[in-house]
Amino acid sequence: MIGIVGGGLAGLAAAYRLQQAGHEVRIFEASETVGGLAATYETAGDPIERYYHHLSKSEETIVDLAADLGVADRIEWRVGENAYYVDGVSHPLDTPWEIAAYPYLSVYDKFRLTMLTLEVDVRGGRPRRDTYESLADFEDVPIREFLIEHTTRGVYEYFFEPLLDAKFGDRKEDVSAAWLLGRVKFRGERDLLRGEILGYLDGGFGVFVDALVDAVGREHIETGSRVRELDFAETPDTTGRGPVESLTVADADGDATTHAVDGVVVATMPDVLESLTGYTCDIDFQGSVCAVVSMDESLLDTYWLNIADDAPFGALIEHTNFVPAERYGGEHLLYVASYVQQLADDLWQRSDDEIEALWLDGIADMFPQFDRDRVNWVAISRNPKTAPVYERGYLDMVVPYDLTDDGAPGVYYAGMASRAQYPERSLNGAIEAGFAAADGVLDAR
């Protein structure tokens, strides 16, 4: 049997891949539900993810898996409209004429920004399309330095800097230019007349999770089961360890059970990997607080609103300006989100009731027409390690898929610190990480 530590998408994907190759698997998930960050809330209609999700056209692996699972026909490709809130005004930035009308960048600023998004280097007056092919070339370049050199100071200060503040807070100076270029490459198709094309499943991503769980088999998944120890075979000398041979699991009551294994895939955060194997990962992670606000009426004129303002949150995402409110029994659903760099930060320390009051006050300050009486419910989720901080030198810190050479023979890693989740965390990256770890198991057989 191959033991899988973690029942998020990466763990489920690893289990699926191994089963397809004929291996027996068992997933051990510490919480009571599977799916990780794809967990949902109930609404008057379809369930809604606790954290906002969509697919980019570049995310092909998860689409291919959806086809294998028989749910590819549930993926709908829609326009995800974007806007930028500056000085009390929401500026749409989807079409060429909307971008041309944006008042905070000069014509030259907009030209340089457009060329960067098209991955064309126009420095020196000679356009080149090969400058940005290798992300590794920019791994150690500070993002501020890169943007000023490759676009303009105005593009940095009036477009990117507020976004970096919202995303990375006081860690923004540490972020690598490779992360930004990776984001540019990650973005998918654009309809020049309407905006970016994004994917979502009819019924929500829970449809995909349920199909993957059904394919793996619920009888092969144990929830409320925390893996607390791995045991390795003894070797004739004392300088190393033999292959992993068992894992010990504790249930909610603390009762322990030991299972013999032929290999282990750790599909969780690197601190769990460290507790089980001693492997240390130097990647820093940031947390997040994310609310879903159910309203009787729409608030925004766009799907995604970036904010260059002293708001108490980083972004507003009105999901039902992307997926029709009719899917949710007429509820208009708004995500309010903010990243947290330290768990000592004021936002993280506030209670859910305090965050709700703070954020609804913030929305009212930005949008005087906002009527709190039209709010049906607010649900708040927190995750202390939502995403990595993609700082300079990040690639030197990623955890390898195969940990044999790092003192843990037979252990494979598929968590968020894996190569597949660089340069941006995504659902697709989780699937790819799970597949890569599973392939490591198969290659060793």
C-alpha cells in the first residue's frame, strides 16, 4: 500500500494516478473533510468555495483530468472582468479603450506595460521576444528594480506597487521578478473586446472534487486521521535510513494505528513533512482571511476589483458577476480577501465578528450605496499558510518530489512547496504536484 498524507487536491491526484497504475492506496486526512482550499459553503443554490477559485486557459492538466473523470463538460469558460479602484473610482481595465482611458498612466506607460504583458522586451528600441523565456534568469532580480527597468517608474508606482502591497505587504521588496513574469505566462486567453477568459465548473469546484473522490473510492480515504510518525527500515550501517516501511495514524480520540506501506506521498505543508522526516524547508508562507458576503443585490460592476486605496482588505471579488446569481438561488456573492504576513498581524488577531464589522465598514466607505440591510450572511475562513512568499532565490528552496537523496527513502512530496506550485499557486499546480510525486513512486518500482 502507498500511504498518502493529506486529502487535498494534490493528495487525491496522487492517489488517482497510483491507482490507475494498479497500486493500492490509502489517504489520511487530518481534518473531517477532503478538498483542502476547495472546501465550500452552502447557499440557496449551488455551493460556493470558501476561497475564490477560477481556471486560466493555461491550466491544462486539471482540464485533462476533468475529462478523464467525466466532468469536463461542466467547465464553463467565461469573461472575468477586472477593474482598479483608485481615488474613489472603479476603472475598468479589460478592453483597449478602457485601458486607454485609465488616467493614472501616460500613453508611454501604457505602451510599456502592454509590451511586458505580451512578453516583448522593447528596451533599446529593438523589440525582442526571447528575453523573458527563462524565469530562472530573473530569479534573483528584485521586482521593483525589474519593473522600473523593463517598464517605467510610473507603471511601478501607479499600477504594480499597490497590487504588491495587497499581495505581499511588507515582504514586497523580497519578491522575485520571476514571480511576476510567471504570472504573465500563467494568464490565459483574452478576448480583446471583453477581457480575460476564465474557467469555472457548473456546480462549483466541488463537482470536480467529488468526481475525484469517487474515482479514488471513499473507502480508501480516512478523514479525522493525522499521520504522526513514519518508520524507516534499519540499515546495516548507522549512517542512513532504509526505505519507509510504516506510518502511524492518530484519530480524533488520540487512538493510534500503524499501517505497513511501500511508499508515502506527503501532500501537505512542509512543516508536516519536517515533523515526519526531519526535512527542513526555508520557504516562508503567508496566511489569508477570506469572507463570503451574501447580498440581495449586486455591489460591483466587475468580477475582480483591485484596490489602490487605504482599505482594510486587499481585493473585492464579486463571484456572481462571473457566475450568474441564479445558480445560487438569487444570492449575490462577494469575496472580501486580505493576505496576512504574520500571524501576529492585527487582522489575524481579530475575531470573526470584528473582521465582519471592519470589512463591512470598509465596503460602505468605498461604496456609499451599499446597504447593510441587504446582507444575508457573512462567513469567514482563515488559513495560516495560504501561499508561498515568492522571494528571490525561491527555486533553491523548493522541496524535491523524491526525498530519497535527502534522507527519507520512499517518501515523495506533493505539497505547496513543490516545483509545480511555482511561480504561482493554483489548482492545476496541485494536480501536477500530485502526479509528479506519484510518478516518482512508480519510477522507483
